[in-house]
Amino acid sequence: MSTILVTGANGFVGSHLVPELAAAGHRVVGLVRSPAAGEQVVARLDRGARSAVETRIGDVTDPATLPAALEGVDAVAHLAAIPRDRGDGRDLLRVNTEGTRNVVEAMAAAGVRRLIHLGALGVADDPALHYASSKARAEALVASSPLAWTILKPSLLFGARDGFFNIVADLVRLSPGIVPVPGDGRSRFQPLSVDDLAVAFRRTLEEPAYSGRSIGLGGPRYWTYREITAEVCTAMARRRVILPMPVPVIRLVAGTSERIHLPFPVATDQLRQLKLDNIGPLDAFVEAFGFAPRDMAGQLGYLRRRKAHQEPEPA
């Protein structure tokens, strides 16, 4: 049994990883930014698992909070990141890149060597792509560190409380019969179940042989943006016309949504990245972890409930 610090423990991936680690007998320290977030982490757990989970207050963007968070820890699962900001990418760099730098440096100072970092599939250090650049730079920091690191790089993640698919679902709910998709809707993704990712994280933490590897991970098939939108409609039992729209028009809508703080499936920054497919080899997950990840088809039933109502019932 190890003691594992999970940054971003109250986030989407953290809400699935923390119970996976606790169920496997590990002690989990969840790094959260407020007592309320810590209460949320514990409330999501089965009552029998709560004794295995401790929360500590800290922030990856504040290096002074990290030494206390790392006390007594054997390994770190670094999940804390943001997918978009409302400016010119500065918040993405501050959280995703510099936050990772702070974690790496704090671990080195504390003598904690094992780090599993949540990267992202299909990212590149291109200044025009703010999110992709922030994640690519973070991955470079991890890979050049003296730590025993592993980088797991998933494609789009689906599962209760996810980000992307829930926003598409909200768009379907609000739609008067038409759901727009950017461009020709042919950008490709490889959706992966967050629960399968949680198992991959646990195995990576438990087996030293994964050290020094950067592993791209996706589900068992490729999906276009249009196919994903159709699957969301099917899961919600809603009939909608899926209408490809020119990227400049979508960009105008996305930009307006950002300025008035309304949710939209893609940010203007993410629209620029749609020119790149978000896919990898179909057999990469099986080769790395020895089991086939689940197909997304038929797995999005949780979208029938709004995101706020997708919380698990404590046992």
C-alpha cells in the first residue's frame, strides 16, 4: 500500500481516480483549494473508503503550499489543470505549465520521486494553440525532471461529470432542433472512458516498469465530431439535425460565449486545434495495460441527467 497525493482531487478525473486508488488499498491524500472542495471529495466516496482518504489544502500555483501537502507521500498523481481560459492563454500557462513546474520542484525538494502526470493526446508547443502549448510544455518539464515519471496522454474523456460531452448535451437541450458542429465535423477523436483511465493510473502507480514512458491513450475506435454529437443525441433520446457550420461562424459564437461567460462545447483556442486529429494507435491501451477499454457507443446515458445531478450515491 502506498500513500498517493492526487492534485485536482475534486476535479473530473480526480473524482474517479480517488475511489479507484482507495478501493485498491492505497491511502490517498487529495490536494484541494478549499475546505468545501475537500468535503466534496469525501462525500463522493463510499462510506467504507472514507477512512483511506485525507484532504489537504493547497494550490499548485502557490509553491509555498506544496511542502506540507507532500509530507508522508510516496507518489503523486498530478491531475490539476484547466482546459481553457478567457484571455490570451496566461491562465493556462500559470496553472498547466507553471503549476506542473511547482509540483516537480516541490517533489524533488521533498524527496518524493514517483510522478504520474496527466498529459493530453495530440498537443504541441505551438504558441497559436494556448491549451496545447501549455500542456506540451508541462509534459516537457516532467520528462526532463530527475523524477521517476510517467505521462499518460488521453484523448477526450467520457464519464459522469465530464466536461466536453456534458456541454454538448446542454447544447442539445437548448437547441431548437439544430445542433451546429464546427467546420465539416470530420475532426477525429478517440474517446476514452475516465474509469478505464483511472485503472491505468492505478496500475502505472503500482508498477515501476512504467517509469520513463509517455503513453498516448484512446478508446477502441475513432469518432468524428459529427459522430460524437449524434451519439450524444442518441443517448439523450433527442432528435436533432446536425448542421456543419463554417469555423469563422462558430468562432464568433464561441468568442461571444466566452465574453459573456456562457458554456460552449469548444473555446476559440480549441477551434484552432481542430485542424489536428486527436487520435493515436487503436491498440495502444491494450498494449500498455493488457485490457481493452470500453467503446463509447451506448455509454453516455448519464447525459440524460444534468451534470450537477451525476454525483454518485454514497454507499
